[in-house]
Amino acid sequence: MQTVTLLLSLAALLALGLIMTRICNLVHLPNVTAYLLAGLILSPYTFGIVNEELISSLSLLSELSLGFIAFSIGFSFKINHLKTLGKGVFIITVVQAVFTALLVDLAMLLLYFLGVVELPVVFVFGAIATATAPAATLLVIHQYKAQGPLTDTLVPVVAIDDAIGLMIFSISIAVSQTLVSGTQFTAWVLLEPLKEIVLSLGVGAVLGFIVAGGVKIFHSRANRLTLIILCIFMGVALSKLWNLSNLLLCMMIGAIYCNFDTHTEPVMDSYDRWSHPLYILFFVISGAQLNVRILVSVGVVGIVYLVARMVGKYTGAALGAQLAKSEPNVKKYLGLTLLPQAGVAIGMVQEVIADLPIYAELVTTVILSATLIYELVGPLVTKFSLMKAGEIVLPPKQPKKPKQTKAE
């Protein structure tokens, strides 16, 4: 009976996700927003159609979905494509991530001097602020088939951003733990976080070469697709086993594969069709996990975090684009497209709960409230920015045909 309930629940999640896209399309909302709204409707914290136990049991499905999304993001790292973009993408990504972390840190330091927060938690908020939501951004781009300089810059930026964000977070939480424990600060605190990143990329590279080599043995589209799915499953499993970054690992699989196989288009076409239902489930489940009740308890810390992060992302991206001598539309709109925040930030919250339990309640309330707002508003702002940059062209409305009279 439990299996039947689970299958019916998955069917309900997919069904409502699809229905909401039809409703949201009437007012030109992105599909990702529709999926999140579907999740909110089903959420145990709103109408309670699904319970917390069910949502918790679907966590593995969410991790798998994130692995498939990360694999797709890896395709933005084609060497030929990166050469055309130049080092500008890396300059923009580093500048906006560091600027955002510093600005949020400064804002939280002000609250510390006012006696609102304690010093160790200051650095935690700054680090979490760097994370973006590549999955939401990628889905908006795919839905509207966005093309142009802003899109070409945005995709690798959100991909690299989380790698940099994870590094900043690992260092920041180590500093916070040192402040809480009162132990001596050492250089190893700064070097230890690099191990997770290097191992994640290394394991992902090995699996990527397995895919790239395997396609020379398996020639049918179906077998190649099976090989990709197999390696993503392995990647997600190894990331859980060795406490590695699922996002970085699966992203590396895609990056290696796309650079060592010149005929990826037919396979990736099948991949996109196969993985789309997983993306729907990922966002509907993400929406169901958002607790709207915590918005009332977010307080001054949450408001400061929301505003400081938005200003940091926008200003940091504009400054980075200026240094990289990017096109005007990139300088003007890139920061707005970096507002969505979801899975990676929530993963960071889980680490705070484990490593700094004294601050778990405050950090969880603020970040999950911000995630709710960013995930609902972020895709809309991303779509708006891409449209203003002229990289999304919506089809014109078809005029209604006049009704014919009987005489005609």
C-alpha cells in the first residue's frame, strides 16, 4: 500500500505541475514558477495535501534531479565556447561572488555592533549569500530558448558561481567554528575546503571520461543515453558516500563528455526529453518544502539579508562586467538574473545545522524565508531581464478570426 501511495503522490505532483503551467502561461509566468506554486499548493505547510514524511521520502529523487540538471550545466563549459567568452566570465563570477559575500558580511557586522546577531553567524550569512540556483535559471533559458551575449555569460556564471560559493562557505563556516570553540586559527582552516572541491571535480572527470569513451563503443542513441544515466547515478551515489558536492561532480561529467565527443546533439536531444519530468518533480518538491509560515518570523536579520544580497549580486555583477569589458546588456541585467537561490543554499543550511547547531534556528528561518521569496520572484526577474536584453522574443498573439455569419 505504501508503494501505491508513493506512486499516486508522484502522479499528483506531475499532474498539478503540468496544470499550473497552463494557468501560469495565461499571465506569461515562467514554467519554473508554475512548478514552485504547484508545490506550495500541495505543501504540508499550506493546504497539507501531501505530508512532511512523503516530502522527506522524495529527497533522493531531488538529489538525482539536481545531478541531471548539473550534467546539463556542464555543457556550458565547452572549451571552444569558453574561448569565445574569454576570461571575462571568470572575472565576473569571482567579483560578484566575493562582492556579495563581503557586502552581506558588512551588513551583518552592523547588526552585530547593534547587538542583534553574534559574530560567528555573520560570516555564515555572507557565504550562503553567494549561492545561486542554476536549475531555475537554466529552465527559464530553455523554456524561452534565450540566445545572446547575456545568456552566453549567464549560464557559465551560475555554474562557476556555486563552485566559488562552496569554497567561500567552507572557509567561512570553519572560521565561525573556530570563533565558537575559541581554538587557535590555522592555515589548514583555509586549505581543508579545497579538498572537497578537488575531489568532486576529480571523480566527476573520471566518470566523464567513462561516458566519452563509452560512446565510442555504444553507437545507438538509446545505449549512449543509458550510459549517461548510469554515470549520473554513480556520481550522485559517490557524492553521498564520500560527502562530495553532487552539483560539482555531475557538472564535471557533462563538461568532460561535451569536450571529448563531437556528436552530442542527438543524444542530448533525447536526454532533454527524458529528463524533463524529473525537472518538474524537482521544482514541485522544492516548492512543497518551502514553509510560508516562517515568513512572519524573519525579522530584521532576514530583511537585511534579502536587501544586502540583492544589492551585492546586482552591483557585483555590474562591477565584474565593467572590469571584463562586457557588452552593455551584460553590465545592466546580469545581476538581476542571479537572484534565484535554492538547492545549494539549502544544502549549506543543512551543514550549518550539523556544524553550528547553536545558530541553526536563526540561519534556517532567514535562509528558507529568503529562498521562498527568491525562488518565486527570481525566475520572473530572470525572464524580464532576458526580454529587456532582447534575448527572449515572445511569439506575437494571433488575432482572433471573425465569426462567419450564416449568409457567408
